[in-house]
Amino acid sequence: LKRQRKTFWSRYGFHSPETTGMDGFKQLEVPALQLEFAVQHGWAAVSTDGGHDADLRKLSDASWILPSSKERRSPHDSGPQRDIAWDLLHNFASRSLVDQIVVAKSIVRQFYGVDAHHSYWNGCSTGGRQGYRVAQKYPELLDGILANAPAISFVNLVMGELWPQQVMQKAKLFLSKCQLDYFRAKAIEHCELDERVKTGYVQDSVNCSWEPSQLVGSTFWCDESEVTVTQAMAEIVQAIQNGPGGSSVENRFPGLWAGVSMTALADSQIDKDGRRTPNPFRIAASWLQKVVLQDEAISETTFDENYVNSLWVSALYEFGGLLNTDDPDLSRLRDSGTKLLTWHGTDDKLIPFQNTVKYRRTVEAIMGGANEVDDYYRFFLAPGVDHCGGGAGPIPSDPLDALVRWVEDNEPPEILDAEMIDQEGDVVTRELCLWPATSKYMNIGDPKRASSWSCVGGTERPQRAEQEIETEFDYGSMQQPQQNIADDQTDSSKDRPGRAGQILAGLGGRLQGLDLGLRVE
């Protein structure tokens, strides 16, 4: 805050964790650098440790949920309530989010002598889940919420991330990274047959149908030997893609669709006897061991399908109401005037994009349809982009700026500018389409330029009257929503759209993957 001059103050943003996992509140990247970057560009930025250890070395460790001073009991005991640090878990779920916002506003008011002009949330992964919690229960505290790749159904996600291990354990066959990557490469190759340009990723994941069984009998070089694809290998990959219970997107965990990397969730390791054994994703494994199993050791038998399913049901019953942020009733967000903006990469190997698609569809079903919901909640898919960034596809360049223009200038985003540097060192630009539209190459022009692509298949939207909407925000009189907090504790470049060439403006000044404020007014 000391870097700011009072005469330059116009707004401040809340920068939530980028990718947090079970440690809850600090980013995988260097949080101090990102907060400083935000401050240097005209924002007051704030983060929180949520009241517990946020050591960057413990991002996947859920030990903080267990009170160390008590004797821990098995979750299968019929005795008293299990040992959980419920206060810390409530902090992680929502309480610290409200405290963070309210305290930060107070500090800004005291330091500058005036209230903030506008306030924004910015987070991804668990930070995205936290953003959705604010949108559903406390939207009056903010003007805009940027919540990307959100872990919306948190309990379903962390339990579902164990699904690939269950599949391989049941088959008594653990595939190597090289073998998994072969299936992925062939899926991308197949899906690109229907596309007019080769991008190195699946451009339209929803409409590409690929069966791993097509590869049975084929051979490839892997792990210093020739490998022949067997029916058992193909069935494992198919099951990982389908998710538990089949191929429907309505499953508790939708699976990893064709072309998405499987190596993070379907990893294995070589034991001292030379056998391949489970190596589950560390966040899911820590959740299972520390929270669900109450510090019991994890073994190969832990991943028995029936056993995990029973644990899944009990975890949903005990923690779902507190940690899941899948309530589709956004009437409070709608009535508050706050805007919610989300993008999600289709190559996300940790939180499948279908999870966010499912939530958006559910919201539309009860909130009056796509046109109504788009007034306050907009969603974009980023083809080829991995979890919160990275991957082979163009990454949203400045989604926070799009949110600011929506909130402050009444310019709802129809596209999000995206860019990347390809292997040849060229800048690749793209316009990400407002869901459910998808981006298609028009078979003319340079495919590395956004002007050669067009959004197709979207929802017809009525023309909006051009008018300026001015809203007065009185943060000084805003009170913390005590009733809802109590409920939680008991509840378990400008004018861009459609204009070729505008996409290229300001490319040199943007940084990939930093969803931070960039302006001083």
C-alpha cells in the first residue's frame, strides 16, 4: 500500500490464491511478487493465510485439518464425532474470505482517507472455488469476481482425482507416463482430422469422439522397448476418460476427456521389487489420508473401487455442505449487481472443464436461461490451456481488464483476448468465445491470428440498448453479513469484440498467466 500515492487511488483488488491445493491460501508461484506487481500497477492487493500455516512447501498437505493434541479415531468408529479442526476448516471454506475483504477495506479507508472506488476478487483453482463462495453468499462485498478453473464441487473433485488410480488398481495394470502420453497423442491426432488447422490440442473437446480401443494391436516405442497396445490398456484409458459410472457429464467426476494429459492423476511408481504401484495425485492423497481416513496409512487396497465409493459418500455427507460451492441459486449475485467472470482451460488435467460446464448449465436451468444469466455471470472455455494457465493453447491475456470494463463501463465481454508464444517464437492470438460458442478456423488467413477465427454455435442474444448505468457504492456503510456467516458455520485494447486487428493492440505490455490489475486511473 505504501507504494501507492493517494492522488492516484481509484480502486483496489483482492488477489486470491492462484493455485492453492489443500494448504489453502498461498499460491504455487511467488505470491509476494504477484501482489507487488498488482500494487505497482495501481491496485491495493491483499492475500491471506486463512489463520494457519501456509508454507509453500506444504501445498498438498492437509495435516492442518487434524488437531494434533487429540487422539485420532478411525472414521469407521461408531463413537463420538471425528477429530477435525472445524474452525480452521470453516476458515478455509468461507469465513476467512469475508474477513479478508472486510479488513482490507478498513485498511484502505484508514490509509487513504477514502473508500475504495471498486473492489474485485481474483483467484484460480481453490481461489476460484473461494470466488464462487463469495458470489453465492456474499456478493454485496465486491463489484467483480474473477474465478477461474474453479474447484466448485470440491469434495467430488478431490475424491474423483483418485478415480484413475482405482481403475488401474482394479485392472492390476499401471500404465507408464510414456504409455499414457501415447494414447493422448493419438487422441489429439484423431480429433484434428475434423479440424481445418493443426493446433497440437483438441480444439473442440465436446464434439470430438474417440475410442482408445481403435489402437488395440498397434505398436510404439516406449520406455526403451516396443509396446503393443492391449485391450486392457485401452479399457483403462476409456474408463479414465469416462469417469465413475459412465461417460455422462452429470457424473460426480466427469473424467479426463480425450486429449487431456492423464499423467498427473494416473501416475505410478516403481517399488523396490520392480513393480509399478499407485502414485496418486498428492492433494487428493493427502485429503484421503488426513481427512477422510483420519491419518490411516494408504496402501494399494485403499483404492478398491467399492471402498473408495463408500468413503466418497461419507465425505460428501460430512464435508460437502461446507466445502462444495455448487449452489446454482445466484439470485443474490444477480440482485447485488456484482459480476462473475470465469474462464476454464479444456486441457485442465486436475479440474476437468466439464465440471464448470455442468454448473453453468444448472444455473441456467433455474435462473431463467443463458440470456438472463449472462447479465451477471459469463463463462469462457480456453481450448488447449492447462490448469490455470500453461498448455498448448492461447491463454487469456487480461481477463481482469475485461471484468473491470464490464463492471465500470457496462461493456459485457463477448470474447476474451488470448495469446501465447508458439515453438517457433511467434505470437499466436485468439478470441475465446462466450460459452457455449466455439472458435472455428475460417479456412482463410494466418491461423496464428485471431482474425482468421470466428465464434460459432453460440446462443442468440437480443440486442442490448446502449446506455450508461451508474451505480453508487457506499462501502463505508456496508456491514459484514453476519447471518450468512452464521449459516456457514452450521452448514456442512478497447472495442475488441468482432474487430480483426484490435486483438493485436498492446501485446507487448501483457504478461501471460498473471490475473492481476494493471491500471492506475
